[in-house]
Amino acid sequence: ERHVQAALERARGRRPGPGPGGAASRGRGGRDSGGGAEVGPWGGRIALRTLVLRSLQQAYYSPKNIGHAGLHSECYCHFTSPIRRYPDLVCHRALVSTLGGGEPAPRAGELRDLGEWASEREREAMAIERAGEDVARCFALEQALYEGGWEQTFTGEVAGLISAGAFVAFGGLAAGVDAGAGEGPGVGGADGGRGRTGVAQARGPLYEGMLPVRRMRADAGAGDSGREGEWWELNEQETILHGERSGATIRLGDPIEVRVARVDTVRGRVDLVPGE
């Protein structure tokens, strides 16, 4: 927990001012990270995981043994049992051939092309899987909006930033639950999502949507409806959106309240607006 928060704070930097859509003030589900900065209901882990994955070199299949950085092993060959991927089958055939099992060994001259082909197919499969998950989340969100009303406000957390706006993870929080007590996204075991104290903990977010910069507002204080039309600038590390005129900021891991403006189920997209 301590190391996760320290890494998040280094990515977030200092927190000088209020954020858009009320992100700077502690909302429902917001909590202190230990350094005085508010983080969302999942403690910034969603954004931190993305940053870590982005910093790693993309994996690919190759006959050249370059070891495994994570395991610090110079001799590494990965295959699963039972077989789940074609590269697994290639490795199995080579192993069985070496052990004299009568299986013809893969030809060395074909391995490079096989590795490139398998890498491309795996990335395509991952993209299809993510698209399918987005569509399924949209169906679930439409059901929740039908039952609870489109005017409902969700407690969320900034999971990603681009120049066009913020990706916000939201939903999945029961009323009265201290989200900070959870162990991170997607946590929930045989105890039904309850920790050692028996208190309900936050599971991972159910939905994700885009809050465009054109819909963001820089809150100026109590009683002020906020100023729309602010110019938001994304920093080089893609961790902070900074309001040029107001000095407001929105950072990865910020707590934020949003409402759903539109659900495009076919494309798996959700458009958000700031919560009231």
C-alpha cells in the first residue's frame, strides 16, 4: 500500500489548486493518500497500473532468447499447459522432439516468421477482447441507468488523460462503503468482498467513460457555477491536465463525480458530464 501510494504521488506531482467538476474537493469516495492529496475510490491503482504497463516494452514472440526482465532469468521459455496459444504448441513440439517422442521439430528458418505472426494475432485478439468488454459494460450501464435514472451521479476516479479529456472509471460502489478500505480494483474473495473487519470493501469499477475537456469546468469556489470554456493543457507525461486561465488541475487518480450523457452501446463508448 505504501509503495503504491508513493509511486502514484510521484506521477501526480504536487496539487496546487481546485480541479474541474469539483475534483479537488473531497467527494463521495475520495480519500487522503497520506500526503495530503485526495485520490479516488480505488486509490489511484487503475491509473498506476496503466503507467506501469506503458513503461514496459511490449512483449513479442521470437526464437531469440533474450531472457525475462521480470524474472531476471537469462534462460526463459514460456508455454502453458494445457495449450492455449499457437506458440505454446511450437514449444511443445520442440520439447517432444528433443525427448524422442516422435514429433517433428519446428524448422528453425520458420520460427521468426511464426513469432511475428503469433505476436500480431495475439494483439488483435486482445483488442477484440477489450472491445467486447466495453460493449458488455455499456449494456450493464444502460440497465443501471434504466433502473436508477439518467440523472444519478456516480463517484469515479480519473483513470487516464489525453488532450481531449479524461477517462473516468466509475460505478460499483455501495452506499456508505469506504472505498479506501479495499485492496484495489477487482478485489473480492469468498468473504463476499468483506475485509478482516467484516466491513464491505470497494470492488473494481463497473464502467468507464470519457469526460471531454469541452464539458469540464473550473470551479472557482462555493456558490460559483464554474467557468466553462477553459483551455486545458496536457503535460508531457500525460498525467495532468492544467487549466491555463484558472490554474485548475485534474490528475490521474483524482476523485471526481460524473453523470452519464450518452451511451453508445454498439461502439462501446460512454460520454460523461461533470456531476452536479
